[in-house]
Amino acid sequence: MSNVFPSDSNGRIRVLVVDDSPMMCKAIERILTEDERIEVAAKALSGKEALSALSSRKFDVCTLDVHMPGMNGLSVLKNIMVKFPVPTLMVSAFTGDGSRITFEALRFGAVDFFKKPARNGDGEMDKQADSLRRSLKRASRVQVKAARYLRVHPAAGRGAETEKGETVKGDTKRLCVIYGSTGGYSSILSILPLLSRFWNGAVVVSTGAIEENLSAFVDYLQPYSLCPLSMVTEGAELSPSAVYFLPANYAAHFDRVANGWEMTVKKRPIETSKEGAIDLTLLSATECFSADLLSVFVSGDSSFGMTGATEVLRNAGKVVVQKPSGCLAPYNPEKLAEELGAPWAEPAEIAKMINDWMK
């Protein structure tokens, strides 16, 4: 996959902003156009206007409000993905029904989501603006043809040997580390609901998501998982059958304690090195678990992970990547497959691998 941004003849990313509030449209336009590589080519105040604009002009990315009168954001997204496929970011306040619709949109092909910009006087607006621009530029590079509807069902009634979400006590003998960035939400939604309760190991999911977004996603995902899910930003004792999520740039370090393993998590932004937080996590995991470590790389456009994956293989661990043709962002899996010979598999096959690995 090329890292070159799609663009118009002026070299800019063309964006369609969809929101029923003219004020919010202007606010999003102001934030986006602070980056000279981004052009808000059109704004739409309703789903009908959005679909009309998409039918007559080409856009590289669409930002789509979750709540609108008439056709809500989810209904508009369904039409977009069928009639005029374009990478789409959902805009949500993360409140009430809006949160549910936001994550349902991921099942229908949305690439990412972000919280509605809001001034609160503590500098958070600048962080939100930076995050939005980064997300939009990354979304502009995805292969939207890989988007597909995901069928997931609540985990209750699937024959779990313990109650859904209940933490299992005991030693963690094996570890699986999953890494994904752009498009990773869709991949994780395809894999985690298929995991059985496993008694010998834990799963750590390293993501490119900021804390607030990841926390909301983990809350949404829990009812679909037989395993307890939690987001970790400081530390945790690893429990068998548990899944731990790390936000962007958080690295995990593993230490042996009396009856198991302790995971310490610290923010480690590394912008100029070839190693990222995922590399630091894998390097520590390899020291502790060696051949009992499985590393999975799903959709993502990050250049990180090569150092960590190389060390996993050197210590007899296993590396597998999501089949690139099914990734919204295939760059990272492609790179690992080409340079390390890592085998690839569909999400359902990856889930089965993890289940078998933990037996």
C-alpha cells in the first residue's frame, strides 16, 4: 500500500463534512483546514444532501455526524458504503444512544470515529483537533473496498464454563499480543467475539486509539466477549482468559511475581525511532514468554512492529498477520508478511489460532 495521500490536482485531501449543525460544520472545517494538505470540498446539513454530493463529486474522506434528523448517521453510512464507498469517520458526542450508533457504524464499514470538538478551557480542544486531523489523513489512505458488514452477537448463551466477563484466577502460561492501528477496530470486532474462554493465557491488544476513544470501544465490545475486557494505562496482574487493551503509544513491560505475571504500562511516545510502543511490548513479552508468545498484526498503516516481531520469531514464538486484502489498511500486515515471511489468515482463522494456542 502506498503511503502517498490521495488528493485533488492541488495535492490536497478532499473532505465532505456532514452535520446538521452549520456551526459544527464550520468548526470541523476550521480544524481540518489548519492543515494545508486538507480541503473541505463540500458540507452537507442532512443525509440527503450528503448522498447527493457523493453522487456528483469525488471525495477522499467523509466525516459523518451520528445524530441527524431524518436519516441518522448509521442509515447514511449504509447508503454510502453500498452506493458511493468512501472512507468515513463518525462524529459522536459519546452520550446515550449516540455511543451505540457510533460503534454499530464500525460494523458497517466506518474507518474510525472521534468526539465532537468542544471547548472546555483546559487545552483539550487542541488535542482533539490534532487527533482529528491525524485520523482523517490516515483514513484517506484505506482501501475502502475491504469494508464489509460484520455480524456479531452477544456472548451470553454460548456455553461458557464460567459467567461471561468473570476473571479467572491462576497462572498465565501463554500470551497473545494483537497489534492494529488504522482500520483495527473492524479487525478486533471480527476476532474477539469469536474467542472462547481460555485457561492458559491472556491477550494484550495494542492499538493506535487514544484513551477516550478506546475506553468507549471497550465498553461497547464487552457484551460480545466471553472474556473480561479492560483498558490498562498503569498496570495489571495478568489473569488467564482476560483481554487487556493499551491505548496509542502505551508500552507494556512484564515481570514475574509470586503466582503469575504483572504487566506495567507506561506511555512511551517514540516519534523518530523505528521502534514504537508495540516493539517495546513485544521485546519484553519475548523475554518472559519466549516460545509461548503469539503475536498477531491486524489492519494498520504503522511502520512499527518489525523489530518486535523479529525478536518473537528469534525466540521461537509465532507471528501471524491478517490477510492484507481484508484489511482497511494493509500496509503493516503486508510489510511483515513480505519481510519476515509471516503467514496470513482471515479474522475467523486468527480467532481459531488464538483459541488453539491457549489450550
